[in-house]
Amino acid sequence: MPVLVMKFGGTSVATLDRIRRAAKRVGVEVAKGYDVIVIVSAMSGKTNELVGWVNETSPMYDAREYDAVVSSGENVTAGLMALTLQEMDIPARSWQGWQVPVRTTSAHASARIEEIPPANIMGRFADGMKVAVVAGFQGVSPEGRITTLGRGGSDTTAVAFAAAFEAVRCDIYTDVDGVYTTDPRVESKARKLDRIAFEEMLELASLGAKVLQTRSVELAMRYKVKLRVLSSFEEQSDDAGTLVCDEEEIMESNVVSGVAFSRDEAKMTLVSVADRPGIAAAIFTALSEGGVNVDMIVQNISEEGRTDMTWSCPVDQVMRAEKSVEKAQSDGVINYHELIADREVAKVSVVGIGMRSHTGVAAKMFQVLSGEGINIKVITTSEIKISVLIDRKYMELAVQALHDAFELHKPA
Ligand code: ADP
Ligand code: ASP
Ligand code: MG
């Protein structure tokens, strides 16, 4: 039998009623003759609550125990989904990551999937099981401990299963009916895209569009998984939602195809560091060893042998960054006057493969922001994106103004 992967996110399994509704969708696909692998998230809000408990108990927590706690939300929904399907007379069984097993690296809280041997689940399909319900977001390390894949990781579980089982398609059921030109919760004029190129989706995801976890898009691109995003709340036809596909499969696209944002950023500046060869290496090694995910970096021109170094990172990592830099100072690895943290910034980005062949996108973006009186603090660019760091209070305004200026509400 052909295998289909269906993933249901947190809002789609938030209550027993919604689990029933999702199970009905699964029943429709089973009736078409598929063996179905259902990947479930925790009920919405559950993972946040678990993360909160960990932080309250131990702010500089041991990541192994973080994973032990936060992986548990998915176990509940996997069992409930299997029971719901059984009540509908559909032969179903739940699987936690370690039972499959979903083998991952031991990078706790952000582990990568290394291997999913299909034999176990395939054997059960051969015995008449119709649906394997798998707890998303979790796996098992070479040391035999439970790992998690980073926030939003159930998307990656789903795509990894689709690749390992050579599924006909990987359907991501969520609370919006596809991928939009920007988050429809921030810009009501956002337009649903019928198709989006892997590379654009990869940028949008990594720049903050949480509709798909970045790693899931990477995997889909690498293993040529047919990936679709659609709503779990509406009746669905076979071409509903958004297909994430190769660039060649898209006929027309705008120069800019989407606007992404990341709300909870911080900007940190190390003031007056002794400038010498190896100083950037020393600072960023310290931050990396402290578990800080540095994003943008700017170094000022140095004066009299001293310079300022600025970077951005997630706002909840500011404390880790401070501790790492202070330790490097006391170890004599770096020498600086002051560390300033601005916790009130956000990153806004425009993305589009059309930027490869069109000039002037950056100039237009900066004009639009200046027209709204928004000051740009840091800029980074790549071939198909431009990102700026701005005051968080202007984030929505910036997203809406850019969406308007690049006419994203109009089809290409
Ligand atoms: P799930 O719980 O199903 O995994 P998520 O909350 O992780 O759902 O992702 C879906 C959300 O992503 C939407 O509700 C929407 O607010 C947000 N989002 C951000 N950017 C986009 C975009 N470009 N298109 C669609 N949704 C987006
Ligand atoms: N429950 C996890 C989270 O909220 C994983 C997921 O939903 O994808 O991050
Ligand atoms: Mg998600």
C-alpha cells in the first residue's frame, strides 16, 4: 500500500473534539487505500507550559532533563489519537520516538534526526494496522536518552518519516489554509500562495515564519518530499493548501514573494574591545560554547586599537550571552569596557528568488521604512533576502508597509 504522512499541529489537536475531527480526516485517507503515518504535536499551549515549568525550576537547565519534560506533551496526543481511531474501527497504534526508533544526535533541545528504520512500522502495516500514530518532536540519542528537535519540530518529524517511508506526500495540517505572503495574523491583506519554492520557504521559515520548521523544509528539499500545508478546519480537496515545490514548477512569481518577522530578538553590543587578530573568533567561540545562537553580526571601524562588536540573538538567550562574555573577560580571552543589551528589537525580512535578477529591492525596502519613520539598527542580506533589525514596537507597521509597497496582495 502507498504510504501517506499526515501531521496535525497543536491547535488541530487542542481538544478531544478536534482530535476526533482530525481522526475523521485520517479516516478519509485510509478509505482511499493509504497506509497512513500520523504525526501529532502536543495540544496547543502544552509545550509552552512544560517549557515554563522547566525554566521556573532551573533557569540554566540541563538540556537532557528539559527534553525529558517537554517531549511528554506529544505522548498524550499520540495515545489519544490512536484511541480515537480505534473507536472509529480503524486499526491504529501509537508510537513514541524511541519505539520506532527515531534516532537522533545527542544535541539535546535541538537534536537532528539521523535515521528512522522503517522495518518496525512496515511490519505492523503488513499485519493489518492501517495507521501508525507517531509522537512528533522527539527521538532518542545514541546514549539512549530522549531528545527533542527544537520548537516546531513535529514538522521535521513528519518530513523525515515521509522521506524514510517514501511516502506519496507529506500533508501538514495546521490552523491556516496554507503558506501566505506574510503571517495573516499580522497583515489581513496577506495572500495565500498556491505554490512556493523550497528555497523561498526555507528563507521565510528561518527568518521567523513559523508555519513550517526550517529543518523540515531542508529535509523536504534534500529528499524531494512532496510537501503540502493545509487547514485542518476545512473540507479539503486534493489541490487545497500550498505546495512547497521546486522553483521550476512555479510559472510566475513576484520579485518579493513574502515578508517574515521574528519578534523576540535582542541586540547586544560589546563596547570598546581590544581589536586584534582573533578577537571575533574569541568572542563568538565564547558565545557558541555558551549555547547562544548568534544571528546578525556587525563590527565597527576600530579607533586607536579598540572597536565595538554588535550581534543579535534570541531575547531569551541574553543571560547566557552575558555569562559567556563575562567568563571570557575573567579568563583573559577578551578585554572590553561594557556589554549593552537592547531587548526590545525585532527582525523583519523580505524574501524572493526574483531578487537574484532584480536590483533596487534593498533601496526600496529602506525607503519604505524611512517613510514610516522607522530606524534601522542592523542590516544583513543574502542572494534572496534582506533583513533589518528595528524597534519591536514598529514591527507590525513595518510588515504591513512592506507588504503594501511590494504589492504582495496582488498575484504575480
Ligand atoms: P501548528 O501548531 O499547526 O504547527 P504553528 O503555530 O506552528 O502551527 O504555525 C502556524 C502559524 O504560522 C499560523 O497560525 C500563522 O500565524 C503563522 N505564520 C507565520 N507566517 C506565516 C505565513 N507566511 N503563512 C502562513 N502562516 C504563517
Ligand atoms: N509541540 C512542539 C512545539 O510546540 C513541537 C511542535 O508542535 O511542532 O514546539
Ligand atoms: Mg508548528
